Amino acid sequence: MAAPLSYITGKDGLSQRIIKLMFTQLRSDMYDLDSGTAFYDVMKVYKRDELEAVRATFPVILQALEEQVKKNQIEELVNGKILNDNEILDSLELKSYTWDDIFGGWILVIEVNTKSGERAFVQIP
């Protein structure tokens, strides 16, 4: 008999939620039109002459993502959800973002820092 599925918690669960939100296209959730980011659109840029303009947007989009995650967590806490310190976002840091000519896409490394001081690294793709 297979083991039952369990929820991912802690910094791993937080990282998973951030990735999901990151790739949710802005205004695509009809129940929450403020949910989502512009990462979805930016990651689709493949024209060489647009790369520098896109590169400049990553820090701005990441800051908006951080603010949105923190806002969502405050709402969850107000509504009675219990979050451990390792599930509460302290900060996101864009460690690197480079264009890979061979892969033909962006490679991002984002550091997820929690209130408890734990950190996780997310690499996309």
C-alpha cells in the first residue's frame, strides 16, 4: 500500500507557493484578480534585442512578488491560519539571472529567506 500524500511544509512549502504564484499570470485567477505576477510574460521573451530591457525588470517583479506573498500571509494569519516561522517569508533575493543561449531561456536563482532564518534556493528552470 502506498504511503498517503502529505503536505509540503516549512521552507519547502513556502518555496513551492512562491513558484506557483510566480508562474501564475497576473489577473488570470478570476477569484483573485490581484494574484499573479509578470514573470510569466517576461520568461517568454526570446528576442535578443529585448534581453537587456527584460533583465532590468526581474528585480522589480521579484520585489512585487515578495510584497504579494507577505500580504497573502498576513491575510492568512488574520483569518486564523497557523504558520510556523519557517513558513513565513522574510525576504526574497535574486542571486543570479542570466540568459542561456544554448538553452534559449532565462536561468534564475532566487534565495527564499524565512522568519526563522532558514533559506532555500530556487532555480528556474
